[in-house]
Amino acid sequence: MNIKAFKRLMQMVADGWNTYDVEKSIACFTDDVVYMEPPDKQLVVGRGQLYKYFDNPKKMKLAWHHLMFDEETQVGSGEFTFTMEGRQGNHGVVVVELENGKIKLWREYYKVSDLDFKDFISIKGKKFELEMKNA
């Protein structure tokens, strides 16, 4: 798979979530997919279980901000914003490993925030726990 095909695959996952089409999203994953949030927050194994996990009556929205892909290793990543009806938004990064053009491993890392993505990544007007700046 190349970067263009990877972007199409990841957008298909998002389009399925955004239109409540579980079948569309599930088609992007292998039968034995591992979908996790390391180190030990959530683990979903297998496409059947992933279907149950995705089959949610609450409105979901996934937006990709940046997608990157290494053709040689078939490993990609994406920076995202995910929201679900009745919950705060999440901004984060997912790392995926592909096999035969489908997602075999999905690892996500995120931070819950009410900020929109632009404000979330901005350094202006924030007090950081650690700040180191040139004098």
C-alpha cells in the first residue's frame, strides 16, 4: 500500500464512524485485528468484537488532521480529533500496522479536552506544567 491508499483507508474508517455505517468502518480491519489503548486501558480483539464496539447509537465524529505512512514497514499514524455525543472531545494519535491492505493493529493515545484542535495544539495563552524557553 502507498500513502494515497493509506489515506483512503483511514478516511473510510472516519466516514463509517461519521455516517453511523459500522460495516464501512469494519471493512477496513483484518479478521484478527487488535484494537487497543496501551498500556492497559482498552483491548478489543477480533473483527466481530470490534463490530460490537463500533456499533454505538451515540453520534460519533472522527476527523484526521495529519496522516503519515511508511510504505516499507506498512505502518502509519494519524493525528485526530474524536467526539461522541454527550462526552468531551479527544485529540490524539493512532498508530496502525497493516496486513494485506487492512488494519491489523490499532494503537491509540489521546487526551480528553473541550478545546478545538487549533486551540488544543496552540502554545498561546497556556500555562504548561513544564516550560523551558530561550532567554
